[in-house]
Amino acid sequence: MHPELIKLELTFKPSILTKIDDPLLARYEIELWMKRDDLLHPIISGNKWRKLKYVLDHALSSGADTLISMGGAYSNHLHALAYAGKILGLKTAGFIRGERTETLTPTLTDMQNWGMELNFISRTDYRLLRQHKNYLDLPGLKPRQYWLPEGGAQALALTGVAELVDEIDISYDMLCVPCGTGATLAGMIAATPDQVSVMGFAALKNAGFLRNDVAALLPQPATHWRINLDYHFGGFAATTPELMAFIEGFETKTGVALEPVYTGKMMYALYDLITRHRFKPGRRIIAVHTGGLQGKRGFNI
Ligand SMILES: *Cc1c(COP(=O)(O)O)cnc(C)c1O
């Protein structure tokens, strides 16, 4: 790995496994654990580091001086990328979905302060950008510019996600993760044996397309995975009072903070499925806390 990246990784904290101590789970005879990737780093947190690590290494070793990517106004991916670029001495630019608002979101403000060039584009143009999935694949890309598709969803992202799986040192029946682009899920599927079921929880509405996207990212076909589409709560970043109350209650009960876009929805879903007896008693489930707590600043909780 590139020395600058090794230096950066030395500042990271370990992602521990936490057992969720909740009498309700005991009543249903389910053991629920969390893989705390949220603890890795306050900014390049969770799955964003996992997905970026080998992409950044590739960019550095191929002599890139600028990283370019895309995301929304609360994007954890762009936020992590802007920060990593600043630390690694790389220029960064982001295509932001939607018009520039007079006051920037806290996420965008950080990105600007870290030197990222912000380019606001229409929703139509944003959709068109999505089709460029390879690092050389952006029209008009100049030498030494390196393109990362939405959410950093590219083959090298899976290599980093595999490290998350390798760190788990207990046996388990099921591995769960929230899905945006599904790249983290794909990495987990590729790194787990067939006996484990891997379950993704879509954070978006009408996310059936994810099944194809995830299958396309897999290095070889696999069948030990599913995506649950039922817990989007109205759409990406949409919330309900029930979801917010669950998140607050979970934090009070366990001391683990969740955000409402990804991990909050997944944990709500798991609790709901457990109380509906959807998992066999005796199961040990590990849910990945993918971090992203910075995005919580956009919500009034
Ligand atoms: C980006 C993000 C996800 C989604 O990851 P994908 O690999 O795009 O599916 C999940 N959780 C958090 C906290 C994120 O920031």
C-alpha cells in the first residue's frame, strides 16, 4: 500500500464487535451483534473507508492528482473523499445533485472547507453521470484525474469490504448491511461462505434494481444473499416518527448511536423481523454499523 495511505490508516480505531444486550432479543432467542465500523474514524467512517481504501491506493499508485466523484448534499461518500483527498494531498471535485442552495448543508460546508470543488448539476444530468462506472470512464476526464462512480461502487471497493468480513472472529448465521448502491453488500457476499446468509436492507424506495447492480459487482455468481426492500420509510433519507423514536430508544438502551438514513432503518427492520418470528430461534446475526453519523446533522434529532 502507498505510504501516505498506511500513515492515514494508523490514525484509525478498531471496529469492534458489540453484542446488543437487550432482554427483548433474549426472549426471541436471537443473538444480535454489531460490527462497529462507525468507530473507525470520525469522518472517513464505516463502509466509506472500506470502499475507498484500495481505490485510493490505486489512484495514488497510478499517479492521479485529482479525485472526482458524485453524490447528494448529505453524501457520506463525498464527505469522506474530500477529507481523504485533503490528507493525502490530492485535489478533489464533486458533482452534487440539485441546485446550489444559499446556505450549504453542514456536509457540503465541510467539503468546501477541505478544498473540494463543488459542481452542482441537475437531477437529469446526475442520472446520466451514474452510467459511468469505471475510473477512466468519465467523458472529458484529463490525465491524472481519477473518476469514482456514485458511492465509490467499483470492483476495488469489494477488496476493502472483504477486510471487514475477515475481522469477524466469531461464528454467525447471518450478516446484515444497509444498502445505497449495494457495493458494500456485494463485498460482503463475495467474502462470505455459502453457509452464511447475507442480507441487505435498501435505504431507497423502488430499489429492485439493486439486485442487478449487486449481481453485476460480484466477481462470481452467488446465491447466499437477499435484499429486503420493505423498510425504506417512504424513500431515501425519508423518516417517520416511529423510526426516529426507535433510534432514540435504541441509543438509550444500548449506547449505540444510529443515523436515520441507513443503519437506523436496518436496525428497525431487524427488530421488526425478529418480533415477527422471521428468524429461527438460536440464530446469531451480525449487523454492520456502516457509520455515517455526520449525516445526522441534517436531521433535527
Ligand atoms: C453510503 C452508506 C451506505 C451505503 O453503502 P453502499 O455501498 O452504497 O450500499 C450505508 N450506510 C452508510 C452509513 C453510508 O454512508
